[in-house]
Amino acid sequence: MDGTATEQLSMTAAELSFLLASGDRQGQTPRLLGLTDADRTDAVLSAGVGSLLLRHLAAPVEGSGSSLELAPAIAAVAAGLHRPRGFVQVGLTADDHADGAVLLDAERIRVLVAARAYRCYDITPIAADTDVREPLLAVADRFLHRHRPALATFTASSATDFERGIQPARATLSSSSDGTWRVVTREGAETKAEDFDTAASAMREELGRMLPMAVTQS
């Protein structure tokens, strides 16, 4: 996960909570991931470090007391969690389903975090040369085709603006039961399309205007 790796990791809420607690500041990352004060108790943090050790994702540093050395992939995740410069949330909703993911951008490290069952998370690194709009649209694509009608809401902000309480930029992409698609920009302008590719193209342009991180053209 040095900006070129693409392997996906699965981690528990306790493991992520331990990584967050090991940093110098947590910022808004716990809130973005749905973690609460209950995830910061000693019991949860102990479970997190125990799980990392058991899975050989961390190891004690000899002669240093309680210090741990994280596996390179886990250290990269920790870097992404501790100091994200910006984020994009993808909220997915349908009549009987809800899902979502968060893209965290921490300069050289970009990770896409998606909550899964049993308090687990899938964490996918995004290569430095990847157009970040593509994995975001892929998350929406899968859900919107599977559950119609359905809505994908993209919310983007820099960490600085978020902490200052500045309203994040928000745009939506939706699928209808009749097969049509709709994009609503952050200014409220609406674009209707007959197919996903046309709607995705409009959404891609809107994301290019609203994302808080640089966009690499694919």
C-alpha cells in the first residue's frame, strides 16, 4: 500500500479502533467509519491488538516493552486513518437495503473502506495513478444495478473544512425501476439519462469539480 499496491484487506472494528488509538490524533475518521466511544474502551482496544497479533499483522518489538511493529500493509492503513486530508462518502440506499463506503485520502495513501457484516470492514488501497472517481463509481454501479430504484449519494470534503463545520459538497446518482438514470449536481442541476454509462459520465464530471483531492485522469 505504498501508492501502487492493490490488495484488499479485511479488518475488524476492534482492529481499526486500536490503529486509530495508536495515532496522535483521531480527527473525524471514527465518525466517518461509524465507530463510537464504545469502540474506544480498553476491552475493545485489547481485543484489537490481540487480533492483529493472532493474525500476524503486528508483532512485538523485542526489548521495547509493549511496542508493536505493524505489517507494512497495516502501517499504511494506519497512516491513511490518522491524517486524511480529505474524504468522499458514498451512501447507498434502496427500499430495503443500505450500504456505503468511505474513501480516505492521506497524501500518498488512499484507501476505500466499506463496512461489512459482523463489525468487519473491507479496506481497498487505491493506487496513486488511479482516477479516484472510478472506484467510487464502481461502488455505486454495483448497488444501483442490483437494487432498483436506488440512490447513491456522494459527499466530499477536505478534512479542514469538515472540522470547521463547512457543509460538504453533495451530489447524487440514482436508478429508476423503469431503467432510466438521474444525476443531481451539488448546485441542484438535474441530468436524466437512458443508460448507466451516460449517467456515470455526468457524475464523473461532477465528481471532478467537487472532490477535495487531485484527480488523475485514467
